[in-house]
Amino acid sequence: MLLKLIACEVLTREVCRYVAESPHTVDLEFTPKGAHDDSHQLRALIQSRIDEAEASPRQYDAILLGYGLCGNATVNLRAHQTRLVIPRAHDCCTLFLGSRQKFQQHFADAPSTPFSATGYMERDGAYRRESSLSGTSGLYATLEEYIAQYGEENGRYIFETLHGSIQAAEGNRVVFIDTPETRHLNYLERCRLRAQQEGKELVVLEGSGRLLRKLVFGEWDEEFLIVQPGQRITGVYDWDEVLRAE
């Protein structure tokens, strides 16, 4: 197959390894890490890259997206004549860990725990990233959304109870996802030093490139959403389906 892969640059090293091993021809394009700071900007950027890929003479069999929901940045993305394939992931933390099950295992009780990986640290010097899950509507709504749904008193109670439990669960820790593909670069020790300087506990999780490998190898099973031409991506905001095509 001839594939186009559009992905965040924090995944560059892992993606390039698996593209080099893939039996398919994969054209690569990366978006800047900083584009995640504004989900509307990132959505527009990815959509423009999808449009450019479809307008090219390459006639891709599929356009692969190296993202998750990413704060709703991938919601409403669509292609007119080419399949889109995207992992069922809340954000790239899942892609670094290798499965949404591992993401749920480690982050379900503290979804906005700061996390880091080599790709984050080497791209602009920042040593950690806040998870976008806590800001994704549906799992953790705003105070106004709770009030609108449950009324003033009940809405405030639910919001304060939920967010108090989240903050308690998060504590004073930073998570580093240590992937085999980038372990030799020793960013783990740099992250450990930064965490110590800030008085934070460093938690190291074993990463895996299995989802990225399956993406570029064309192994698109239930862990991926295949969006047919004309359909758009919508968010489900659960732990299993995550994304849906409509």
C-alpha cells in the first residue's frame, strides 16, 4: 500500500523506526509540538495536511493520523476520497504506552498527571506535558457544564468532589514514559534531575511502540478507527471506543 502518515513531531523517532521496517511505502509529515497548545489551530493544521495529501498525485490508499483525541483536535477531521486511520487513543500518552488499556491502568485516577517522554524533551526543551484528557469534554466537564446538567447545588458538589479526588490522586508526581526506541538518549535521567529540582516524585513507566508499529504496518484491528471517505471523526470519550466515524 501507499500510505501518508501525518503525526506530531514528538513521535518522530519511534515513527521513523517503524516506517523503515514497514512493508508499505509511507510518506511522512510531522506537525509541530507547539500546535497542541491550541486544539482549534491543530485541527485546522491537520485538516489542511489531509486536504493537501488528497490533492497530490500520489493517490494514497489511506491517510494515517499519529494522534489521539488530543483535546478534541482530531474531532471533525475528514477526507473526501481517502480512508483515514487513527488509533483509538485519548492523546499521544497512549501512543507512547502502546495501548489504551495501559493508559487507563496508569492514568484513570489522575488523568491530568504531567507526563514526559524523549520526544517531548528534545523538541523544545520543555520536560513534561499535561495530559489533554482532563480537558476533554465528556469525561471531566467544566463547572458550568455540571451546573447546567444537575443544577447549581448538585453541580457544584459533583465538580468539587470530582476535582478534589483528581488532585489528591495526582499528588506531586511526574511520569516519564521510557520507550525502548529512545532509551539510549538518556532523557530519563534529565527528567529525573528536573523533577528533583522541583521537588516532585518521578514515576517511570515502560513504553511501547506497538500501536505505532501496527499503524504503519497496516494492522488496523479494533484498536484503530477507520474513517471512510466523507465521514468525520467524532469523540465518544469513554475508555473503550474513544472515537467514532459518522
